[in-house]
Amino acid sequence: MPAALKTINYEGIFNKDPLEIRELIHACQPPPVGKGIFYLDLRCPSGKQVLLDLPKIDQGILSYFGQPTETKMNDYRQGVERGFKHPGEVIETFEINRRENLEGSHDVPPGLQSCKAGLSSMIDTGHLITQNLLAALHPPSAAELAAGTGPSDTGLKLYLQDAAAAVPAQALGRNIVTAGGDHMQEWTPVEPKEGCVVVNVGDALQATSGNRAHAPLHRVVQPESPKPGGTCMVVYFLRPEQKQEEPKILL
């Protein structure tokens, strides 16, 4: 059975609708109130750009990761998550740092130039969406957590999962959360939902909330019948600034 996740309307969050904000707070809490993972409906004026950018980015992902490994290794960066990683593995990745993208200090490689505008747009929109979600949870700390004024590993990560790495039908789903909490042993699939993205609370937010927010145990798997070129995934990681002390977020 697919996971029964809450669907949050981003337009309501964008417009500071108190009822939608309450639903968001509940979705971020530990079971049984929430699951720490939810659908965010972007079929609205303030979120639709993500949906418009995705098809072009998916094409770019297939083109980039379809290159020979020696070509992609030109984009490998030692000691950081940025750039090309995991050559020859089931999942290969390429991460673009938001600040580097803003400053123009590291251009995207030739294999991704065809979707460069879409990538920059996705980074800008993804950052705005995640900041608005944080601000809805607790405005003062949200501004401190990810104001975008200091060094941070926030960025956009592109994934391509090998089409040959299929999984049994009972484990289908891009994101998997434990049914009822992290101590359960059964995995529940999170099915794609039209016009929505999946939002995961993550460890940093759980820590800054004093465990009031819940970062669910999850894993990424390949659908049993993947597309011939593999499964494309685009993930925006909002990470805290590199400070000695992190602010607390109270739900």
C-alpha cells in the first residue's frame, strides 16, 4: 500500500494562509501526527515554474550521464559533494552549488549547457520554495537558518539511476518511508503524484527543531519497469549555513 501522505498547497504557504500553515506543521511532525515527508502541490502561479523546467532538465540529465565516464570525470571535484560523483555506480550524481551558480564561479559542464537556464531557474525557485516553507514553520529562525548570506552547501543535485537496477514490486517508489515511524521494518512506497514534488524534512531540520520535526528513514529505489535510459531525479538540498551554532526552529 502506498504511503498516505498529506498534500500541502504551496500557494497557501506562499500567501501565508494560516490553515495551510497548520497542515504543513502537522505534516512535519513525528508519527502519528505527521510523517516528516509530504507532497507539495506546485500547480499554482507561485510554484508552476518547477513543473515547467523539469522536462528540459530530464533531457539534460540523460544527455549528460550518457557521456563516457572519462568525459564526466573532468567534472569530478575532490573533497566536496559538488560536481560529478559515483562513476560507474547504480546511481551517478552531479551537484550544483547555489552560491557558485549565483556568483558564476563554476559554470555547468558542456553536457548540461542545453538546460543551463532551466537549472538556474530550478535553483532560484527551489530556494524560494524551501525558504517559504521554513518561514511558515518558524519565521525568525528560518531567516537565520538559510538566509543565503554565508557559505553553505545548499544546491541542486541531479541523479540518474541505471535502468538495469530494478527492484521487486513491493519496494517500488522513489522515496520510501517506514510505515508508522523509523522503528518499523516494513517499507511503504511513496508514489509520484501529478503536479507535486515530495518534500522530506531532513536531519538538519529535525536537529534544529529539537526533534519536533521528523526526518524519516528513507531510501531511493528504481521502479520495476524503468524508462530505457534510466530514472532521472532532481533534488534541491537546503542546507544550513556553515556556522558554529545553528538556530533552533520550534514548531
